[in-house]
Amino acid sequence: MEKQEKNQMQEMEKVLLVGADDGSEKDFDRSMEELADLARACFMEPVGVITQKLETINKGLYIGAGKVQEVKEAAELLMADVVIFDDALTPSQIRNLQKEIGKPILDRTTLILDIFETRARTREAKLQVESARLKYLLPRLVGMHEALTRQGGTSGSMSSRGAGEKKLELDRRRIEHRISELSGELKEISKERQIQRKKRHESRIPLVALVGYTNAGKSTIMNGMIDKYKLDEEKKVLEEDMLFATLDTTVRRICTGNNRDFLLSDTVGFIHKLPHDLVEAFHSTLEEIESADLLVHVVDYSDPFYLEQMHTTRQTLSELHAGEIPVITVLNKADKCESEVSFPKAAGEDKIYLSAREETSICMLADMILDKVYADYRTETFLIPYSQGSVVSYFMENTHIISKEYKEKGTCITVKCHRADVEKYGEYLV
């Protein structure tokens, strides 16, 4: 992987970034900065930025005709290999811009898809990215074969069409067939995930999902938990200071002792204008979020636009029907801030300032998580007959044992257990 990335960096394409501000963007400048970061994450070198204020987006060219000429001249002057636009372009806009500018045209969605394709490691992630890319490509086939001839036909049969139309129809059919195949494969993987989730639910081990904007520090927190609770080093996830460093959802069992374990899930990061097809393709993966008992919303507190990033994350969670799940907000990277906020510092039961690279921060966060996910647990005393040894074994393996004493009529144990256990074994309550 490192060798491949080094080769890509040596062959970095020069790109010109273009954006149109029609007033709908809350912070247009930040969006353009993020576009530059996305380009770098795709091993491209931004060499210039051109923007235009418009009342409405030009339906044919995205920007005004005069500005298109300016972009063309700038691309030639700066020797840009590619021109990237900060929005999802329509098929006709891509075709018209490419014809006018004479350079390959990419939009924000294509750029994000390229990054996801580069980062995908597991079979599931690769299938999800391919599905999203093909769904995005399908309506954009028109105009891709301009060099081929077109001729009219009235019968609708393939034989009456020109070479260009035949090629388009064949491409469309191949893509639709492949999308159908991918959909079937992803459904099978989704079924496997559902079985895994059902088993976890039956075990009643709480599931905690790390969510948040890309590059906020979710993977760093995951690795911090693995270090603190001495999991195998091989259980660690990729941790890089870049957008979308990891795509594959990973779940690790965090053993804190006293049978108060929880499952920690590291999910794909969100971003402003995250393509709908990607959200849809990654739905089976993101179902980990929907089934979580607790969300840990990780925020890059050092980013001047962290409030906007929090808003984007909440919007995406709402789309995933996860807006009602309890949340702990983690204001990460507090060590990089100029503010006088000390850390680690809990602000109530559902907010904490911390640095994910510090053990004391990880410990405080773990305690907050345990308090939340084990809030429904009660301290009770049971007297279990010696003939019911399996019940004692269950409590020993699945609950926090406070005391244990052998009496004449059986084993007397005081435990902290889930209320469902109290209902199930109520006959033994003291």
C-alpha cells in the first residue's frame, strides 16, 4: 500500500478547482478548502482556485459562459491536467464543460468516489464502492461516445442504430446487469451482518458506535481503547491524518473488567455533500449505527468549522434513522486548541473535552461510556439453590459480581445485572 501511494504521489496530477456560490452554501470558502483537501487525499495537487458568485447555477455550464473561458485560460496557464468542480454536475454540464475547456472534468462526487475506491480494503467495501460508482455513471453515459457516428432509427431495434447508440446501449445494459449482481452480493453480506447483530443482541453486550466527520479522530479513539485494555496489536485500525483513511467498519470487544464489556464499532466518516449513492451503498455497513445502544460523536474541536461538521453528522444520522439513539459528544484534539479549556474534562453526562492520544482521556471516556450503557443495570441479591449451578455460572460469566457467599440453602450472590436478568431469575431474588 505504501509503495503504491508513493508512486501515486510522484505522479500527482495538477488540478484546477472551480466553485459557484449561489448563496445556498452556508460557508462557501470552507467548502472550497475541503475540495482541495479531497483532491490531496486523491493524490492530486491543487494549482489554482476559481470561483464565481451567481444568483442561480447555469443549467448548461454550471458557471457563466465568460467564466468558462477564464477557467480554460487558467487551466492552460497553470498546466492543469484536470478541472474539478465543487458540486455534482449533470451529464450535460460535464459534456459541455469538457467540450469548452478541453480538459478532463471531475466533480466533487467523482472525487469522493475515487478516494473511496482507493481506500476500500475488504470485499464488502469494494462491492459497495463499485455499486455507488456504477449508479453514478449510468445516467452520465450520454455523450461519452461523441467520436462514434449517430443515425436515426424508427423501429427501436439495435440493428437500426448508429455505432454510438449501439455502444451506449451495450454499456448501459452491462452496467445495469453489474449493478444487479452487486445488489445481490451485498444483500447476502447484509444478511450475514444481521445474523451477527442478532447474536450480539442476544448476548446483551452493549454496542457503542464511533461516528463523526471524516478525520475527526474516531480511529485514534478506537486504537486508544485497544491499547488501554490490552487487546492484540493486530486488532488496531488504520490511523492517518487524512480524509477517509478508513472505510471498513470494524467492531472490537473492549474488556474493562468485572464483566462490564462493550463492543466498539469504528464506522466510515461523514462529509459535507456526501454522495447519496454512497450512503445508500454503505447502508448495510451503516446499519451498525442504527443498532447501536450508544453513539460516540467524535468532533475535531480544533477545526474552526467544527459546529458545521457537527451539523452535517447529525443530518446524516437523521437520514440513517439513528437520530434518537443516546449520544456522547467527544470534543477531540483539545490539545491543539488555543482556548483555555482543560482536558480531559467532562461537561455533564454527555459531553467531554479530550485528546484521543492521551491515556487519561481514553480512561475518562471509557467511564462515561460504561455509565451510559450500563445505566439500566441494577444491583440485586439472589439466593440460588445448589441444584441450579447453571444459573450461578450464568451470573459469574455475564454480570458484575459484588459479593458471593455459600449458605445452607444455596449460593447467595449480589450482582449488578441487566433488568432483563432480574425478570428472568426473579424467583431467586432475596
